[in-house]
Amino acid sequence: EVQLVESGGGLAQPGGSLRLSCAATGFRFSNKDMSWIRQTPGKGLEWVSSIKGGGAATAYAESVKGRFTVSRDNAKNTLYLQLDRLETEDTAMYYCAVGWYQYTLSSYGLSDLLVGGGTQVTVSS
């Protein structure tokens, strides 16, 4: 059974940092592209970043480029997202998802994706 468990969210001040993790089980993690997506009540689903199975290629939404860093440890079956220079607009529920959704996320609802339960990031002073 595929299972994804996100962690690491919390409250941070503007300009602060958080590190999100996503522990994956039930599939060959190293063979799968992975993405981070986020959801807010007002903006809906937003693609944040994707990484190839081997980790050699990454992509970022313009809104987070230069501030967020995606990585993975295939030996630990874990996906990461380092969030630096946080902004209030980064407040959202963050999910890891199996797949590369840079151009296709608008075609899906959250229930269509293979995601975990999410981890809440709140950026506030």
C-alpha cells in the first residue's frame, strides 16, 4: 500500500525557514518523480516543485524559485523541501505527491492525486 507522510510544518516568521519531509512507503521510491504542492482556501491547489526519481532534475514555481529547495534521499525513501525566506503568501497546507505536476496540476483535484495527509505551514509575525 502506498503511503506518504508529510511532516515538518509549523509556524514561522516572515524571513524564517522550515524543512518539510515526506516519508514514502509501499512503492519503489527511487523510480518515481515526486512533487510538492500546496493548497490554500483562496488559491486552491498550487504546484510548488518537482524532482526526478534520480534527483538530477528539479523544477520550481516562479513564486518560490530561489527560496525553496527540493531534494530527496532515495536510500531513506524520503523527499524534502527546504523553505527559506518565507513569506506570508507561503501559508498553506503542503502535500507531497507521486508524479511530476509542473504543467498538469490544474487538471486534477486533490483527491485525484497520490498524496499524504499534508503538513500545515503558517507564516506570520
